[in-house]
Amino acid sequence: MRKFAMTVMGAGAMTAVALGLAGTATAAGGADVTVNSLKTEGYNLQINGPQSANLTACTVTDVTKDGSPGANPVAYVDIACPDGC
């Protein structure tokens, strides 16, 4: 029984570390970084979300690419922005 408890606790700790690292990676740049990168790759953009905020304060929640770069492709970028921006 103790082995099972230790395994569950270890898995929970590893999940917490992974989520913490994912949050750090997301915080490294705002949605503007992703938008500029996709523009550089040649994508036309469709931004979905509240666009009243500065993109540097927003985070990207999803990106869907339709087509390949250079052939008039579109990238759909879903963003989330903090309240009050």
C-alpha cells in the first residue's frame, strides 16, 4: 500500500512541476510574439478574442494553421487577455 501512495504522490509532484514549467514558458512572451512569428512565416492572421487589449498583455490559447506558408495560408490565433486591458 505504501508503494502505491508514494507513486501517486510522485506523479502528482511531477505534474505540478510540468504545469509550472508550462506557465513559465507561456509568460515568456505575449501573444504579440506568436503573431509576429506567424507573420514572418508568411501567414495571414485571424485573431479570435478581445482585441481591445495590447497583445503583449494577452496569451495565446490555440493556433490553427490552414495551408502552408507562402500559398496565401491563414493562421487562426485564439487569445485570452486579462480583464481591464
